[in-house]
Amino acid sequence: MVQFTFSCSFAALSLWLHALVAFGRDDPYCLEVGWRMAGDTLSVLEGVRDPRDCQQECETTDGCSFFRWRARRDCVLITRPTGEWRYDIASVSGPKSCFLPASDFPETANAACKVVGMSVSGSEYEKTELATSTECHLRCNADPRCEFWSWEAPFHYSNEEICKLYDSSAAMTGFGESIRSVSGAKKCPSEHPRFPIWKSKLYSDPSRELPWSKEPVNGRRHLPYCLEWNKRVTGTPGGAYRLSDPRDCSAICTTLQGCTNWNWFASSERCEVFREAVDEVSGEEFFPAAVTGPGVCEDPLTDFPEYSQMSCSTFGKQTRGEVLSTLSLGATGVPDDCLIACEETEGCVAYSYNIETAAAGTGGECLLLSSDTGLETQIGAVSGPPRCQDRASHYPVWKAVTRDMSFPSNIQPLPVSPSPSFTPVEEDSPLAMVPETDDLMDAEAEMITTLSAEGESTETDSLEDVQEGDEGKEDSEAAMMSEEEVEEDEATSVEVMVEADVDTKETETETESGSSLSPSPSTEVEPQAAEGVSETVSVGDSPTSEGVEEEDPEETAEKGVKEEDPEEKAEKSVEEEDPE
């Protein structure tokens, strides 16, 4: 059972949700610029330069439910609001948490590069009256010409707010501090030094430099949700589920108490979760078409504004449309790189990325499309628009499956068993399966039982094939034995041959893999009863355990396990009766 506990009262939460509706907020920080919330003061912090820093101080302080940031860099922490709102150009107010993840606001994710309290002057190409800074922000996002924006609150609430749009860095000639202004860049990360990415001081590494490098830092490439592609943790999972999106797998692990790691496999949409001190996590290894991550990601989503539009991308789907160009992003490419390529390519309206091709080592296939007629199911693919704003209706904003309180009954559980080992193979599928030892023993028992039911001709043929590589020693000994001794030796030799055949199959399985694409380990197969075989069965037709391929007739013939033609059998019988 999943339980959620809120520090603030239900009344305070209801009040803020009402405010969100009333003021039409569409921002990942839920900030009310130019409004002051009244309430009981818990404490006042000085020298806080950004209202988002003030919000996080409230979030990490016991008893705080709301905050008020004042332009003179004071952060007021409020325990209980009175419900009174007053217009105040020098104030920014908000809740301790937005109660909604930043991924819900992809249209304004570039707010990570906005600066509260900075004014811009210069040669704006458009100047309009807009009520909020968010409206000004969205207007710039929707205008292809706009590169920067600046919003200014009036001295009095009866006056109009002003939104100014700029088409280049050169158009902005002056910057200043103003308690009435909020300014930002359309492209975030921005090359302009005045618009850095806001960096949380309480989460992740405080010394980190944003944006994160596309090269590995501290052993991994930093991506939203701490996703690590083509890797998995090894060990015994505590649970497994069928989920089409690795972000849902991450959300499941975050929700489960004590979950430390998770794996997601693209080819079978299998999610595995591992619990601390319960499941054994023995390490991390390369595994193609797999994704892994920790139970709690220390990197906040606001660190990755460049990847924010992935919120409108869908896993397990491929976009239909006319291909504009096809890119190979290399073995280290990820879907986020394909999305950015679409953003930067003129005429691109959607993208599709093939996870399987990247896992196969041929480089991730990135399709950039000039038209979009809808989606079709394609396991191992991820598709989406370059921007969430004005997107097609078949690209909903992703919301974690765990946000539906009935999610435990809506997800499909899978058998829990040890994760498979991976052995590189030269096959279409990059995933390999190594069967358990017990499965091979079951296969051996089945094959011995089957051979016991075979006719004398098959036994004789098998004996001859086993004896071929023994430099004729067994042939001379068999000629000197009595008929009963020959039959007894033949039965023993057949068993030896079966054991060698099973060992050969085990070696082939370890090097060539089974044909299954599922990352789940092979399920133990129960041996079939002898009475289940109604007719004499050759080895090529014998039941096999999962992960052990049936041999085709040519391979069976090479191993010397085949039925003789009646005429050949008769000829051999005559040769055996002939004393010479």
C-alpha cells in the first residue's frame, strides 16, 4: 500500500490549487510574481538571491508550507497562510512545493533560464500588454523570430504590464536590477551569459557546471531521471512488471519503499526493481537495449532544460510520415539526442529513434520526419515532436503511471527470476539468453528417455557415429564380442553420446544465444512424461527447454543422430552377419 504524507494542511493545499486555477499558472515553479501572501511567519532568511532558492528553503524546513520572497533578497518562510493576497510588485510568493513535477510543464521548461529581478532595455521588435510573465514567456516561445523576452510589472495594479520581445542578443543593449522585472531566453541552455540555468543549491552536486556535458561525468552521462542506457544492474530482482516506458519503471522504484535500483529492457518492455538488504545487487554491466537507474535520482529535472521536450515523447511507438533525413548517432547516442537534432533541423516536425539499432552497435537510427500522420506500435522505438508547444494531439505529456492511485491493479506483473546473462552473438537480436543448469539437466533427461524408446537401428547408427573418432578401436572390439555384449555396449555408448550432445548444446547456447528477445531468464521446464510420446521420436523432434534451440535435420545428421533408411539398414544387417 502506498501512502503519501503532506506537511502542509489540506486547507493550505486547497487554497494554493485554487490560486493556480484563478491565476492560470503554467510554470514548473508555481511562482506568483507581484503578489504577496499573508500568513504566520516561521523565519526570515537574508541574502537569498532567487525566489526558487527561497522555495527550496521552505521545502526543506519543517513546519514551512508557503514562502514569500522579497526583492531585497529576503526569504520569508510561512507556517500557516491566512488566505489574504495583496498586490506587491516587490514580492514573489508560492508553496513549498509545486506538488506537480517539472515534466508537467514542458512548454515553459526553459524558465530554468529566466532571471527574476533583471530588466532588459534595447531595440525590442514587439511591445505588448500581457498580464503575467508566463504569458510573455509563452508568447516568445510561439514566435519563431523571438530569442529573448522581458516582462515588467506596473507601479500600481491599475496599470498594465508590459511584455517586450527581442530577436537577437545584439538587440539587448542594457541590463539592470529591477524588482518589477522578469526576463528570460527562449533557448535554454542559452549562450548569453546573462541567462544561466538556475541551479538548485540543495540537490545534486553543488559544484556541478550546467548544462551537463554530453560526455560521461563521474562515470556516467547525466540525463533526466538518471537514465543509463545499454547498462543494467545484476542480481536477483524483488519484482518485475511489464511497462512500455523506462520513466515509469523509475517511478515504480521511487514509489516502492526501499527500492535502490531498477532495470528496463526495451525488447520485452520488462521492468525489474531491486530492494535494499532484500535483493542481492552484485554490480553493473553492459547490456544492449537496456536502461538502468537508481531508486532516487539526485539530479533535479530542472538541470536538463535542453531535454525537457522529451515529456511529449512516447516509448513503444513510431511516427508515420515522410522521412526528411536519417541520422546515425553512434553507439553512445540516446533518444534525447535525436529530439535535439529534430529541434535544430529546419522542416522537422517529428522524430523516431530506434533503440534496437543502437544496441546492436550499428549506431542509433534517428529518423527526422517532415510530415506526421500519426503513430504506430513499434517495440524498441521512441518518437515525439521537437517541441511540446502546439504539438499534435497524439503526443500527450507523459505522466508517471504511479500518479494514478489505482496503478498497482493497472500494471502487469511478470515472473521474478534472476536476470539473464548476455553473450554477444551475430544474430538479428542483440539480446542473448543463457539457460539455467537445471534446464540443461531436464533436457538431458528428456533426450535419454526419448532415445530409450528408439528402435535398434537408431541405437546402432548412434553407436557407429560415436565410434568413428576413436581410431577404430571400438570397431575391432565390437567384432570380437558376442551379440549380447555388443547390445550392452551399444546402450552404454548411446548414453555417452547424449551427454556429449548436451554438453555441445550448452556450449552452443552460451555462444549463440536463444532466439527469444525477452530479457527475463529462462523459465524452468518440467520434463515430459514418457507416456506423453505416442510414437518413436528422433532426437531432432525431442522436446527442448527454453533457451536450447532444436536442431534442424542437417545439424542432427552431422552429430550422427538420424534415422536410417530401411534399405541402408538392411544392407548394414547383411554386412554384420557376414563373418568377413
